[in-house]
Amino acid sequence: MRRRPAAVPPLLQRADEAYVMATAVVGGLACILGAFEPTAVWWLRWVLLWLMVGVAAADARNRASGRIDHRALGPYEGPVLWLVLALAIARSSGIPELEALPVGLAGFLFATTPSKVRTPALAAVLLLEVGLAAAGRLSGGLFMVHFALYGLSCFAFSRLGSYQRWMVERAQAKARAAADAETRTRAEDFGVHTRQAEALPRMPSLEEHNTGPAGSRQALDFVEQSITLQLELLRTSLELNTAVVLWHNRDLAELHLRGVSTVRDDVRQGPFAPGVGIPATILREEVREMQVAPVRAGLAMLPYYSEGAPVGGLFAVAIPHRVGATDALDAGVDGVLCVDRERTERFTDAERTVVRQTARKIAMDVACGRVLKQSEHDRATMSRFVVVLRELNAQLGLEGVARAASKAVKTLFSVDLVAVSELEGDILRIVHADGINADRFQGLQFTRDEGLTGQAVSKRVVLPHGGEYRGVQPIFTASDRLGDLHSLLVIPLCPPDSDPDVPVVGALTVGSREANLFSPQQQKVLELIATTLATKLDLARSHEKLRDLATHDGLTSLALRRVFDERIESMLQRAERTEGRMALMLMDIDHFKRLNDNYGHTFGDEVLRQVSAVIGRAVRKVDLAARYGGEEFAVLLEDANEEGAVQLAERIRRDVEALVFDFDGRPVNVTLSLGIAAFPRDGGMPKELTDNADKALYKAKQDGRNRTISFSQVVVEVPTTPALSTP
């Protein structure tokens, strides 16, 4: 029977877990006590040094084999010992230059080890330096120099590590870019890559529809795997040396080897110049196919072999661009299928038929890959389009609709400027701008006679024709000639199937630095977005009007009494919380009932409108002006005291007094009486503050009207009056 190993006693187990750190502590104390000084006992110095070297070597072996995890001090005991050993060697040598040894090791550990490892190690070496200074073995100035050197070393090594990581990441990025470029070239050769598809940014919710280089890879892999399999079958069935597909890249004027099956080891990868040998003859569309057998020695007929490579017989056939054509010359030529073998006899009719059918099958697979890619691209575009339209339709406000439309355009197209303009009367205002000079264009106003945007709105046509922009005509105003843009579309925003009499609601302006970006299909997509945007803008206007009607009086355009009651509560709470101030102003048109009786209610309504306009112009955005009831108005003044409220009230009173109304050729004037109450002196609750302002208003009427009275001026307590004072 196999004997079990004896259990390790607890005392020995603790000693095994702590021997490395114990050695580091002994070495550190020896440094402080001077055991490593050049004047110390030599044999003691060497015994301690060799002891630390031996323990450090054993720790390094344990780390290499992963046997330190069971020890509590395992992660950082080794670095602590290394630093103590480096400091001991520097002290015992007596050579000042060796002081760089612990300094450099500290910087290296700082840059290459995690925080839980480097912190104890650096703390240990700094404690040693403090101990040496305390023991008088290190002067104060030298201690500060060492401290600074440790800091500089850690900084330098960390920067070096960052630079190395940056270099590695840069090399990896270059490798990825090169791989993507190669994938893009192969995809373009087979027609399974589209420029606009690549420009579409990736959306997190649609990763499966990625249309960049990775998105082209699905169709590309299908084509390349099919070509490789067919070339392998062709080579083995006809006992060929090599069967290759050479594809013509017209943009680069090169032949690319896009599939090969061979038993030889001297096939070159290319790319090749398209003007030499049999492939050049096929590509010039002079012949459909060509056979050479036997091939004369030294004749360079195939570019993928080195000059003079032995070939017995060869046969090349065109790969047509359009599979359904009856003749390859009518279809155009995309590439060449070349086969060769050692035997010098000519290819039989049956063998040539097999090669021709393989070429047609390759053309069919490439066409299938193009359809697959186009289908994938259309599906991805449609998915994105549905997402952005859903987000656009979810918006209600004018700003939100314009922002969602801008995001939709930038999601679907690689553009540098998107601006949504709203038309009010003859003035266009840019509601939202994104991209080039967006801050300058935001809120810009211009007439419909200015720039391409105004012309597009006036003529109800998309400008400029063809989407090409030469930087000559201004886009919005005369100073907006953006020479950086080369593609531009300004689309008037019209409701769908609208009558020519239905007004345009605005314009969608889209520009890009890239030339010839907007194809007819892309323009249709933008027009569809513009149509949806026009509908949403019209609805947003209606929504804002409804919201305005719900909060503002239809006659005076001031806030309703309900809004006033809500705001006075919140404003008082805010002032109380911040220990701030606020003021309430109540005002009443003097003898308004007499005006209605003498001049009619239509005249009275005009008086209410013009007086309300004076009040609305006088208050700030943070304040609130409301129609309190009938001919009475209320103003809430944020962070205002009684003195400021009186000044504003007097200005409103004088402006109203200066109004002149015409009734049958006779001038009519009106006046205001105003009462003011201020928080916190005149009340801390809404009812209390309102009652006191009303008392001040009643006092102003008692004293002769057309004046401003604050509650602090009310000396004699007046009877409580209704909220609506009697004119």
C-alpha cells in the first residue's frame, strides 16, 4: 500500500510561508546597522549577501513554476527582497555609481507590476533610505537626492512603458488597417463592397448588419471559398499543375491573384501588370479564350510564374462580368481563368468545355456574392432607417424633432453638416445645426430670398441639381460659402403629397466634404426623411400651440391664473430655501368698466392686448406675467426686493400711460394702478402675500389711481377686499 506523505507541522508551514520576507527584513536591518558598509566585517557581509542571493534565486524558481500562490506574502515578498538586495550590493561596493541599481529596479517594478505588488516594495526601500538617514549613514541632502531619483525613475519607466504600449497598439492598429485594406481590395475586385455602405457608421443595436470591411467579409468568404473549391476540383480532374483566377482591378490597373490550386512552389502572389502575356490578350477583349501547346521554352506567357518557368501546355478563358450574356465579349471581362500542365499536347474539346463551365460558374458565384452583398446592405440600411424613423416619430417638440432628424441623417450618411430650418412668414430660422460651424449656424435667421436654402424653399425644389457644390453660392446668408463642402443637398420640407398651395414648413440642408456623395438613390432616402421631418415639424408646431393654449391666455398671451398659482408656490419655496427674495405685483386698468361701456368690448379687448404687451416686454425670462382676472394682471419677480419692484412698476405705469388708442379719430388714454408686496417682510405664504399686494392696490385706487403703492406704505389697515378689485 502506498504511504501518504506526512503532514507538515504548522510551525514549519508558517516558516515556509515567511522565509523570503524574513530574509528581506534581516537584510534591511543589516543595511541600517551598517553590515554592508565597506568598513564592516567582510565575511559577515558576504554571508548575508549570498544568503539573500540564494533566497532570491529560490523565490524566482518558485515564481516561474507558479508555487507562490499558497503563501500569504507570495505576490510581493520577492520584489521587496530584490530591492533590499540591490541596495545591499550598492552599499557594500562603495561605488557611488551603483546607487543607480536600486533606483532603476524601483522604477522597473513601478512600471511593470500591479499596485498591490509595487506599493509594499517601494515602501520598503524608502523605509530603508529613511533608516540609513536616521542612522547617520546618509546625509540629509543625499537622502533628498535619492528620494528625487526614485521619483524620476518611476516616472521615466512608466512613461517608457506607456510608449511601448502605444507602439504595440499602433502596430496592431496598422496590422488591422492593412488587413481591412486587403479585405476591401478583394471585395472591390469581386464587386461585393460598396463605398457608401462602408461610410455607414456601426450602430450597437444592429451589429449583425455591419456593412464595413467586416460586413463585406461574409459575401467575400462565400466567393473565395467557392473559387478555391472549384479550382481544386478542376486541377485534380484534369491533372493540372496550376489553376488560377486572375482578377482585373481597373482602378489600380493591376491583376490580382484571387484563387489558386497548384502542386508547384514557384507561384508568385502578385499583383501583376495587366499588359503582358495571355491574360492581357483576354482582358483586351480581343479573344474569348486562348490555348498554347506546346509552350516554347523561355516564353513568358503566364505572369504568376517567373520568367522561363517550364510549362507544357496552357489554356486561358475569360470570366464574363454578366453571366446571362451569350458571349463573353458582349458581357465584358472581369478576370481570366488560367490552367497549365506539364504535358505538351493540346487540351481536348471536353477538357476545354470543363474549363469554360468552371469560368462561368465562377462568374455566377461572383454575381451571387454581389447580390448577397447588396441584399445585406439593403437590409442593414432598412434596419437603420426604421430605427432612426422610430426615434424621429417619438419626438414631439420642435427642438427634439430637429435634433432627431439630424441624428437620422448622420446615422445613415457620412456627412459633415446637417441643418434643419423652420420657415415663419418670410424668415427662415435654423432650429438645429450639427457639424461644420454648427455653433455659428444655430439660431441663424435669414430671408427666403437668401442663399441656396432660401431658393430651395421659395421654388420648392431640391438644390443644387445633382448634389454638387462648388463653394460659390452661399448656403444660408451671403457669408456662408463653405468651400470645404463638395456635396450639398437642400431639400424643402413639404408634407407628403401636398398641394402646391400648402406652404413649405422649412428646409433640410445636408453637406459633405466628399465629392459626388449623393446618388439618386441616396437623394430619395433623404427626401423621404425630409417628408417625415416636414410632417413632424407641422405636428410639433401644433403641439407647441396646444401647450401654449393650455398655459397662456388667448387674448393677452400672458400666463393663466392657474399657472400663476403654481408658480407662486414654487417661487416662494425656492426663496425660502435659499433665503432669497421675491416680489409680487398686482395691477389693474383704471376705470376699465367705463371704457367698455363707452367704447365697446372690442375696444376694451384691444386695450387689454396692448397693456399686456407692455407688461410682457418689461419682465425678465425668470419672472412670470399673468392675467389675474378680467382687467387685473399679476407679475412674480424672482430674486427682487421692494425697491426693484417699485422701479419696474413705475416703468410699466409710465409706458401704459404713454399708450394712445384711437376711437373714431379721437385719442384715448388709459392708466394703471399697482400694488406691491415683498417676501419675506410682507408675507411668507401665497395667500398672505397676495392679500397684502391686493391691499396695496386698493390703497393706490383710493389715493387717486395711476400710481404705485407698496404694502409697507399702507399705514391704516384697510378692509379685506376681493381678489378682483372694483375698478
